[in-house]
Amino acid sequence: MAADAKALLELRERTGAGVMDCKAALQASEGRYRLLADSGNELIWAMDLDGNLTYISPSVTRLRGRRFVRPVH
């Protein structure tokens, strides 16, 4: 029984470390995406399934000459 408990604890530790590695990788990836989206000259936007804008890049100000104000739904 003690061997089973030890094996279970080892598995839990490895899985927890794996989750933390995944979270760190996701945060790094999101940071790189945000840097590209926020500093590029292209207009980038995202919408939810209802057609509402959830993100629009700051380049809209440079391209249109004015700030984009998101409508409240």
C-alpha cells in the first residue's frame, strides 16, 4: 500500500509540474502575440461568436487617425 501511495504522490508532483510548465508556456506565447498585435501596422481584431469585438489593435488609431471606442452591448 505504501508503494502505491508513493507512486501516486510522484505522479501528482509530475502532473503539477507539467501544468505549471504549460501555464508558463501559454503566458510566454500570449506575451509574444500581444507584442506583435500591439506594435504592428496591420489592423488586427477578434470577435466573439455573437459578432462583438473583443480585441482591436492599437494600429486602428494610426490607420484611421482617431481612437476606436468599443460600443457597449
